[in-house]
Amino acid sequence: MQAVTVHDRDAGTGGLALTELPYPHAAENDVIVRVHAAGFTRGELSWPATWTDRAGRDRTPSVPGHELSGVVAELGYGTTGLTVGQRVFGLADWTRDGSLAEYAAVEARNLAPLPADVDHVVAAALPVSGLTAWQGLFDHGRLTAGQTVLVHGAAGGVGSIAVQLAREVGARVIATGRSADRDTALGLGADAFVDLRADRLEDTGQVDVVFDVIGGEILDRSAALVRPGGTLVTIAAPPTVRPEDGRAVFFVVEPDRATLTGLVQRVRDGRLTPAVGEVRPLAEAPAAFAPGPAGRRGPGRTIIRVVPEGTA
């Protein structure tokens, strides 16, 4: 099968290449998914799990990308709850070969059924961004109706979903980003927008939850905005500054079939729209990782279409 692989940690994005790999093995409780569309995170080439397995052993050449949407091609021993030919989407394990390939071995519990009326490209943009937004707001932030949440990076993949989910539960949303993001954030339902380059973040006043995807100085300054009893949630790095009378939480997203099922139902109902940007073929996945003109980073997530549109 064709897959995008990396084998040289020092080469960065220049080490990505489209290669031939053996068809994957389905371990116990696995499924083999014929990948139709895949998502990736540009920073994952710096993650230890891209290069080593759970025991710390080198696992290169490894396949990056961890979001996928496709069709079940094979069931491993003991796998239940899914059937061959079923449309599915979800997360590939962090320490195993990922989704930028024609086929991927995935634990069945990491996948959710994909309704026939949701496109594979849209579904591939949902797992990491959707689960991160949900877990950050509700599992860790404990956001409820009537509260105020500050969402950093509100026009990005995670932030845009966080804005929509927070509005759905009846929270007031203050979005942040660059000036070019203002219309996008307000169009998603944010009540106010803060330009991080032109406006004073401290003028937003106190909030119940800060949801951060940026880190650094913005994360540090945000701690003072959390009112007593509130929560600072971040996916960027463990916070070094904490709210005076509140919680600070750093987390890594986890697979969750039930939450994925709820998220995709919201997509079907028109209550949630993942931020899909460019759609590129598998052969262009190495270039899509790269910064600058080759990567052409525009609004929305870049999704890799592995199976051409219209192919069964």
C-alpha cells in the first residue's frame, strides 16, 4: 500500500516521503480501515510517539496522521461492535502507524460509526479538534449555561469547534485571534472578539473558563482573567502560572466513541461545522506539512483525501 512515512527525526518535514509499505496487521480488537480521508497535526513530527512505541523502541519508518475516515476492510480477532464495509471515523493510536496511508490498523474502540450523509473529508476534520474542544470545555473546564468562556485561537480547528459548542450550551463566548479572524469568530457565534495584536487581553474582564491553544505569554496572562472557582484549560503546555483561586489543567486529547457519535450528529443537524480548508491528495501530504508557500496554510484544517472523490 502507499503511505507517507518518516524515518529521520532531524530531517523535519523534509524527511516525509510517499513510500510503499506492507498491508497492516490487525491485532486483537483492531480493525483495518481503508482510509478515505485523513487529518494530521503539523507539530506531530516533534512528538516522541511519532518515533518510538510505548516501550520506547524505535518504530521508524512511521506513518504520521491520526485522524481518519473510511470503511472497515477487516476485523481483528475478538473485534466486536463494527462490521466489514461499515463507514467509520476516529483516532489512530499515537504510538502506532497513523492515517496518512491507504490502510490503517486502529483499535475498534477508537472509532465511531459514520452516517452515510456525512462526507469523509468533513469527518476527518472532526476527531482531534472536536474531542479536544469537548474535553477541554466540559470534562476539564466544567463549562455550563450562563458562564463566560474565553476561547483563544477561535478561528482555528479546535477553537472554532469550541466556540460553537460553548454557544450551544448557553455560555457567553469571548473569542481571540488575529484581526483577520474577527468575522469568522463572530460568525461562529462568539459574543465578542479580542484582537491579540491590537487589543488589551486584560480588558476582557474575568471569565469562568479560559480555553487556551496558544501557550506562552498568552497562557500566562490568561491566568489572571479566571474568576474565583474558575478554570484555565490548555493543550499547549503545562501552565507555569495558575489562577489565584481556581484550577489550571493541561491535557492531551483521548479517544471517545460516545463523544464522537454526539459530535457527528451535531454535524448532521447543522449545529456544528468543522473548519475544513484545503483538500489535497495523499501524494501532496508531505508538502502540506511544510511551513510557507509549500504548506499554503490558509483558513481551516488541511485534509488529505486518500481515496479520490466518487470512488466507492
